[in-house]
Amino acid sequence: MLKKFRDNIFHKALSRRKAAVKRIVANKSFEESGTFLLLFDCTTEEKYNEFTRIQSMLQLQKKKVHAIGFHGMPATPAWCNKSLHVAFVGKNDMSKSGIPSDALVDEFLSIPVDTLIDLTYCMQPVFHWIIVLSAARLKIGACEKKNQQIFDLAIEVLPGHSQEEMFSLAIHFQNMFQKKQI
């Protein structure tokens, strides 16, 4: 009952904010995309290291990378290195209903992004919030069937894939559907 009440609060708040979002869907290829917003899992050091390899690969190709990692702990773990374009979300950064603090999210929502890629599959409420309210030109991710409409390209994979595998699938599908109506 309490979970249903919290979900209701979350969805009402999200609906109000979503009404103000204006976005243009443009399916560019990976090469044409210059700015990326990555949502990643950093609950373990191994998963954080997967993200850093993805980030390094993108930066080597002169892509601008912004990222938000979810660790789910009260304090940021030691393996998570803060940087200018990377933020971390934990238990203390959101309300009980899953609504993230405005200060944390609004900074990333205001950045114009070519491609948003959700590497987590877990669909934490805070990531659901960011994906829906982002004005990214292309949103790619894997999720449950009931949430597929929040992505422009929804990838169907079984849980357990690494973030690197998710990223390569996202890039593959982005290039496959480039310049096609989504």
C-alpha cells in the first residue's frame, strides 16, 4: 500500500514536470553524435570500472560525455571518482518516493545532449525521472516492457549483461536506425 502511494506521488510529480519538456527527436549515427549522457551502475567497483572504460573510449573519439551513476548507498563509495561531468546518486539524493533532488538533476537536464544511453537496465526511479525529463535528441536503453515508451530505441536484453555489452548494443542499434523515422 505504501509503495503504491509513493509510486503515485512519483508519477504525478513526473507528469507535471514532463508537460514542460520540449524535445526534437533526431536519430544521428554514432559518428554524428557529439554529446552523450550516460546513466550507469556503480554499485560495485567492477561496474564502475566498466563505465570508466566506456567513458575513456568515448573521450578518445572526441565525444563529450556527461554521466550519472547510481550506487544506492548513503555515502559515495571510495571507488567513485568525482569529476566535472560525472555525478553520483545515492540514497540521500532522493526522496522516499524516488524523486531526485532538483539541484542534482537539473544541471544535467539543462545540458543539450545528442544521445542518452541508459546502461543500467535496473530502471531506478531516479533514472526513470532523468530519462523522461531529458531533452536528449535520442534516448536508448533496455527496460521492462511497461517502460519501453520512454526510449526512442528500446533494446531487449536479459538482465546480467555488462554495461560494455549494453553500450555496444546501443551504438549498433543507433547506427542501424540512423536517419530513419522512429
